[in-house]
Amino acid sequence: MPSKLKTAGVWIVSGLLAALFLRAGIPKLMGAEGWLRHFARWGYPDWFCLVVGMVEVASAVLVLIPKLATLGACGAVVVMAGATYTHLFRAPDEGGRAVFTLALLLLAAVVWYMRRSSRADEGTG
């Protein structure tokens, strides 16, 4: 893939992930009642909603900073793995949502891989 096209693609996917993770994380950090109800229904404590929100917001920011994007993408992968587990095993009636969380997990993994490989190409890591 040509370098400029590859770079543009990584930035587009990174921007999409950042927007989605900010949109999901900020209400959790604010203790939105709907999210607290979801977490309780899934069997998680209230504080876990805040932790997930913090990781989502941090991942959204980090994925937009080239030198830290692999860390942000890794955080997104972890959160989406947990979300997929939750939808499949803690709320089987929500199994259909696992398709979306898996798609986000894969996009985050692509960003992680592309940023990691571009840093390796530069000799920085």
C-alpha cells in the first residue's frame, strides 16, 4: 500500500475510534444512570463503569498521538475484548452487540499493528 494512502487510512480509522471511544467513555465517567444500570445488570460494580470510561477516554486521546497510539489501541482492544465477553456471556440476550464490539476490536488491532509497524520502520520501536 502506498505510504500516503496507508498513513491516511490509519488516521481515518484512528479518528473514528477516538470519536466512538469518547462518545462511549465520557458518559461513563460522568456516572450516567443508564450506564450504571447496564453495568449492574451485567453483574459489575459501579466503580467498574468509571474504570472502563477512563480507559475509553484515555484510549481515545492516546490513539491520536502517534508515539502513544499503540498504547491507546491496546487499551481499546482490551475494553472491546471485555465488552465482547460481556455481551456473549454475561448478557446472552445482547449477543448481537458482540458483532459491533468485535468490529471495533479489529479496527483497534489494525491501528495497533499499523502504528507499531510504522514505528519499527522508523527505528523507534
